[in-house]
Amino acid sequence: MKRIILATIATLSIAACADNRTDTPPTTSVVHRTTTSTSTTTTTTVVSAPATTTTTLPAPPVPTTTTVTVTVPAQPVTATGDDLRVPEGIRAAIHAHFDEFGVDVASQMTRIVWRESNGQPTAVNRSSGCYGLTQQALPLHADLYAAHGWAWQDSWSDVDRHLTVAADLYRGSGWRPWAL
């Protein structure tokens, strides 16, 4: 009788589920084939590895912060009287900077812009040293421009910057800078 061991086969099976993962150690099958001169006998022996180990992984964290963005349409700018003489783009910019104080404040500032500069961002009164839409006394108020990182010489005729500083003046002094 002659014995020949032909093969050893190793397999590894891994099964994954939605919420857990199971790793099954390898199972080894040993196939013995015995050959004699007149017949062949095949014997299969299955040897299992130790018991299966199950590892449960935690579920991914659920976000706890919710961000909600609400878009509120701007109030239409209604112009009356002196307001109508100020160009529409300037009127809209005034309301954008002064509506936080109330619509009446924005309307009053529009009247001041008409009185002081006729709505012209580059208006200069050489005798008083006042500049821009609201005729700010410069360089007296240069610190307000500097607080925003701007040089007043480069910014007084910029509508947005000028009105930002005008709003700062109003916030700190009310109507006093415009003698109302």
C-alpha cells in the first residue's frame, strides 16, 4: 500500500454586515488520497479553527448641529420729496447702511445727502474741508476710516465706505455731525 498526500487547502471567509463585521478564522481541509495497486480510496478530513470571534463596530456619529439659512427679502425703498432727487443707487446704499436704525433714520439721511452733496459722492466743500455724500469733516474723522483699515484720502468718495463711516458717526453722535 502506497500513501500519497496530495493537497492541503486553506480558505479564509470574511462576512461583513451593515452594522457589524464578523471575521471567521480559516478552516483547513486536508485531503488524503490513498492509492493501492487495485483501488483508490479518498478520505477527506475537515479540521476547523477555534470558535468565531465577532467584532461590532460603532455606528458613525450623527451630526448634532443643524444650520438653517433664512433669506428675508429687503424692504422696498420708497422715495418721497427730496429722496427722489438722490440717485436710486445712492438711495439704496443709504437704506442698506441706515435701515438698522429705522426707516425714518434712513429717509432723514437721504435728505441730508441731498442737502449736503446733491447725491454726488465726489462733492467737496473746499472752504469747510468736508467731503462726500454726507460732507464729513476730514481729516477730523479720519480715525473712523482707519478703524476699518481704510485711508480716508482713498475712501471718502467710495459710496459704501463713506456711508459705513456715516453710520458709525450716527451710531456714536446721532444727528449732531449734521447739525440737526
